[in-house]
Amino acid sequence: MDSSRELLLEIWRESCRHIEIKQSVNQLVALLNQVMPVEMLVLRRFDFSAKAIDTVAVGQQRPGPEPADQQMKFTPDRWSRLIAWGVEGRLLQSAGIRRSGELALLTPKDLGGDLLAGPLNSQNGLTGVMILAADHGRVFKPEHLALVAEFLEPFSVALENDRRLSELTALRDAAVADRRNLLKQLATKTTEEEPVVGAETGLRSVMERVKLVAPSDAPVLILGDTGTGKEVIARAIHVRSKRVDGPFIRVNCGAIPSELIDSQLFGHERGSFTGAEGTRQGWFERADEGTLFLDEIGELPLIAQVRLLRVLQDGFIERVGGHEAIRVNVRLIAATHRNLAAMVHQGKFREDLWYRVNVLPLLLPRLAERPEAIPALARHLRSERRIGLASVISIQPPTTFGCLPGTLGQAIFASLVP
């Protein structure tokens, strides 16, 4: 087996090793760099419903800024031109910034150097495009084009697997929301408040602010690291509000594929795109007269941010493929672990949307910043999960308690002692 075949096998292995393609792209760039001067790999997916191309993953040989164009939309004529190119299966190459034809439509504007682009196809037809950028001052040779033609298939499979995973995640979230909504209609109490452990100690100031913002219908932005309990606080706001009898819908923005965001948030009409076999209500319609909790709002692409801003301004939505404006009465609670102010400065989050959602900000401190809540948390864990004292002793000595500082570990251990 020659070296090119060995490399192709390694690319197949790496492409199939992870379901999410973002976990593989950097290693794939390193493999490609063994036989050609690849500096950056950009994988983009075709969104047929929006006539757009979305950037799915970017891999780099060395750390650096990523292309700014996360999504590009096209006129019907240009879209048809790109589809025809994908069906033809022709590789594209252009040196420097002198780009024309399909390559100028496919590649982000700030991606420089010598470029190679090839179509990615699945059993259902064209799905995306693979773009390779050469090291500064170097170019791709004819033998590199032949290699890239062989590499298109494993990259196509990786992109398709990533798409299916995103769809399954979105369907799971939709099923959970449907179940909660159904139980609500059956008069089952599904929005009862979860216990806020430490509400009288480390989270006292947070709960005081919750009581302050709950009666209002203004948007709330909950800021805090992963695991600080943003959804629990969002539910606490909903339960204390005048919308307590309405639905509480949670949406993880980071789990929605970019090509399904419009359908998930605003719904779609039957036949509006391939696979739309029936009319579907979006999250905004399902949360009508209640609260919509958008977790990880910083993950929304810019195009979706524009549409979300329009809903917050006007109070109307329009389903994908529909022509009727639908009035919705929804209280928005957003949450993120990201620095949205910095994202606004970087152009990754719209400034006008930032001002809209940041009306009533609420910051959740990390556990390390509120050690006085540790005893109550430890007792809650022991009560809810029946953590035995003997098990705790067998795991770690009380002086360290794992990776926690000694004082926190001792506090946990002391609180577990009967």
C-alpha cells in the first residue's frame, strides 16, 4: 500500500472517529499537511430551505482567526449555478484574491491565499463544500488536485454524520418540549419550581433579584458559567411571574443545526422544504402566553439573530414557507456562559439584539465564589441521591475532597457527617 492510500485510510478513520465533525477538523488538517501545503480547512453545508451556505467547522494548522462569513445567502440564479457545479463535481482552484465564478460564491471573503474547493455529496445529493487554503506564499500543484478528489468521499460522510446528529438532537429537544406542553394541557404540574439550593446563603442576592424581575414581562439575561444553574433560575422567574399558568419552554440554541433554526424557532408549513410533511408549530408558538428560555443564546448565528430581533420588536412570527403573520405573546429569558459584550465588539453578536435581551441582567456566581452554600448543597445531594458517608470517605480523604480546595472539601465532609 503506497503512502497516499495509507493517508486516505487515516483520513477515513479520523472522519468516522467522532460524530461531531468539529472534533476532527484540526487532526484532519494535520493529516492533509503531510502531502500538501494546507494551512486551513473549511467545511460548509448547503441550506436548501434558505438558499444559503453555512460554515460548519474550521480546522487550522496553527491557531489564528477564523473566517468571519459564517453564513452566505444567494439569489435563485446564483444558487442554481452552485447546485449545477456540485452536480458536475468539478474541483475549483484560485491563487491569491483573484477569484471568479463559483469559487467566489463558495469561499468566505477574508479567506486568502491559494484555494482549492470540492463538492461534498451524500446519497441524497449535494450537501456541502470542502475548501482548502494553502500556506502563505505556497500553491497547490496538479498532483494535489488528484489527492483532494480522493478525499472528498470521507469528508462527505463526516459532514452527513454531523448533520444527522444535529437533527437527532433537535428532534429530542422537540420531543421533550412536546411532552411538557402535553402534560401542561392535561393540567399536570410540570413547571413546579425546583429547589434552589443555597437560596438563603450564597444565592441570596440572586434570589432577591429574581423576585424583583419576575413580575415584569421584560427580557432577562442570565449570565454564568456552565453548571451554575441557569435553567433552575429561569424556572424560578417563570414560577414567580404572572405567566406561571402558561408553558415554560427551554431551547438549547447550541443544539439546533443552522439549517433548522428557522423551522425550530418559528415553525414551518407543509411542503416548505424537503422533509416538511406537515405543518409544525415553532418554539415561539408553543411558548405563547408563557416563557421561552433560550439557553446558550450566544450560539445563534447572525442570520437567526436578525429574525429573533424582529420578533422581539414586533411580537409577530412567520412560519417557514408561510405568508401569514402570527401574533405571539412570549416572555423571553436568555442565558449564556459567553461574554456577549466581547462578541458584540468582535462582530459575532448583534449589538441591537444585545440591548434587547440585556434589559434585566442576572449574574450567577460560581460555587467557588459562594462557599457558604456548600453545606446545604452537600446535604441536598445526600438526601436526593442517597450518598452514603462511607462512600464519601472511600472516595477522598476529608482534607482534600478531590480537586476542591481544602476548606471547601472539609465543609462538604463536615456537612455529610450525621
